Amino acid sequence: MAKTPTTPPQSDDTEVVAGKGRATPTRKEREAANRRPLVPSDRRQASRLSKEQVAAQRDRARVGMAAGEERYLPLRDKGPQKRYTRDFVDARWNVGEILLPLLVLVILSYFFQGSLAWLAETALIGVWVVIGIVVIDGIVLTFQLRKRLAAKFGSMDRGVRWYAFMRAIQLRPMRMPKPQVKRGQYPS
């Protein structure tokens, strides 16, 4: 038997590349590439970048909470019953919303002396009347809410009534998370 050459003929313009075309890096080279210093060389730049990242995260969380996104809400606002409660309270007119502006007017009425002193007394009596109406409205709110939550969820979580009452006495623009429904648009 005669030995024949086994090398394939190659054309001048094509080149055969075997493998991945580069040498496998050694462990030492890989570790050196992954190594980062514990303290950055430019500490001011690193501090600035860190502050920018934290500020961007905080801004995303603030916008997400205002929009009512579940993952950005604090624990007291999370859950389907709390969402339903927020929507129910935001859909109705609440007497408690006028309480804070009325208290400001009472404080201002105490600045009047002399012949207008009766104004402060009348305003104080008016505040106590409004507080009584707010309590009655809160009781009605919690009974309505309990009935609706029992129909939808079967039971009511602990603290939902107080959550509803505290939301009802806040001014609508100051509520957080922001109201997601318009007045009269009750949740189903």
C-alpha cells in the first residue's frame, strides 16, 4: 500500500478555522478581569453615581406609590381588600374632608378680638357639630364597607374599617396613594 497525502486541497481565498479562534483564558486571567477594587479610584465620581441611582430608585418608588402600584405600596396599603376600600372611599363624598379646612378657619377666628369674639365661640361649636357628623358618617361608611367586603371577599381583614375612616377624613388631593377612581365610580 502506498501512502497518499491526506491534507485536503485549500483554495487561496478561504481559510479553515478550527475551534473558537482564540485561546482559552487561564483562571488567573479570568479572575484578574473580574476583580474590582474595594474602594473606587475616583471616590467623588462613585459617590455621585451612587446618589443618582438612589434618587432614581426613590423617584420610581414615589411615582409608583402615587399610581397605586402594589409593589411600591407600604404594607398598610397592600392587598385586594385595601385596594377595594381605597376605591370605595374615594368614590363617595365624605363629610370628613371638610374637617381640616374648618379647623384652620377656627384657628383664624381666634385672632379676632373685641366685637368679633362671638365668631370664635360659634366656630368652635360648629367644629364639634362637624366632628359629630364625621363620626356618624364614619360609622355609616364602615357598615356599608363591611357589607360590600363580605359580599366580595367573604370576610373582612383586620384594620380595614380604621383604614377606611382615616382615608375618609383626609383631603382628597392629599391622599396617598392618589385616588384612582372618580367620585361616584364605585368598585364592583
